[in-house]
Amino acid sequence: MKKLLPLLLLSTAVIGVVKVNAESSSNDYYYTNPNGINLTEKEYNLVKNMFDERFLEVMNQEDYDYINRLDVNNRDVELKTEEPTYIGSRSTYLETQAKKLVIGKSCNTDSCVITISNTWKYIPRVKSYDVIGAMLVGTTFKGSSSTIFKFDSTNYVCNNYVDASNGTGCSYKLDSNATEVFYAYQTFVVYKGGNVYASYQHAGKSVSLSTSKNYRFHINGYGNVFLFNTNAGKDAYDAMGGVYIKT
């Protein structure tokens, strides 16, 4: 059953749809983090639910610019959340013991900004090439995607893309020296009228960059996105379930 709730009250135990009315509050600063990033209350709640409280502390200007693409202070932002009953369930929110994957959208008359975020709950043991991306059904991209991997307090731009008319994915090697936090996020714009499926795949063993990029976008793939073409790819990745949202 769907519910309309203030973003402040959102938690992983809530099942429903959250809509933030752009006119419901002022844009006064609510929180300033150690890096001097000022957030309104809406921005604060959005960041907390897309990532975690630690991200609020370490976020920098580049991170804020990513969040600001949703323009939560001036536009309605929708985040649907669901507590999965089993690993591999497809929803708009997926959480395992290791990591959390969230998808959100902010739309205008003809298109939607899509955001995908992955938050690690601990430092993974294997640090090879992980992959984050999305597959489109019934819609198309409006421009290119942008992907960031964040280790401790440093942002790294991901440029190892596989792009197709129905999907985008980016591979990045996890930082072997990072000791505190691991995040990844991706954003792009699509036209309204379809579904966006998103996935984050972690390599449980060492893989080459070429193996991590050897896939096609298919609903039967890992996370309903990545269908790896080789046994090396199929065996390496954790097959974590995906999330989806309607545009």
C-alpha cells in the first residue's frame, strides 16, 4: 500500500512512496557539514536516505552538485522505498548485509533526472573492478551519464563506460588503500514513459577491466541489468539484485 510521508520520517522499514512538495518549506540552511557544505532540511533528508549519515559528514561540493541535480528545493522528488523480503527482489530500494542500493527521480514535463547510489556498510575484502549502471525499458537517454566512486574523502570520476541505446554501465577499481567509506553514484536524464532498472555488481575475486566491461544490457542479467558474456564475469560478480523506478 502506498503512503505519502515527509522525507524526514522515511526509514528502511517503511514501504511506500515519498513525495517532497517543492513548496512545502523554505530553503533556509538546516545543516552545515565539516567541509562547509550547506544543506536545507529537504536536502539533508534526501542525502541521509539516499546514502547514510556518514556521507553527510564527508560530502564535498562535487557530491552536493550531484544531489542538487534533483533540485529538491524547487521540484517534487520521488523516492519509493521497500524493505526487501529476500536478496534478489527487484524494487526501488535494496539492502543486503554488505551494501545499500537506492534509486530516485525528479521529473519535469517531458523527462526525469535519475539518481542511483550504492553505499557500502563496511570495507569490502576484495577490491577489484566493480560495476554500476542501468538498463532502460520503454524510454531513452537524454544526454550522457555521470558516475563517481568515492573512497574515504576522495572522489574519482569513472570513465570506463559501456554505453548502448538501452543502457549504461561504468567499471572502476576499488581503492586498495581506502580504510573508511566506499560510495558510488550515477546520474543521467531519461524521457518519461518507461522503466529504469539499476544495478551495482561487486567483484568477489580479481577481474580485469576488459572482463568487467564484457556484458550486454538484459532483464535476465545480474540486477536485471548486466548479462555478462563470459564465465569469468559470471563467476566473479555477486549477482546482487537490482532496483527500478517508473519514469
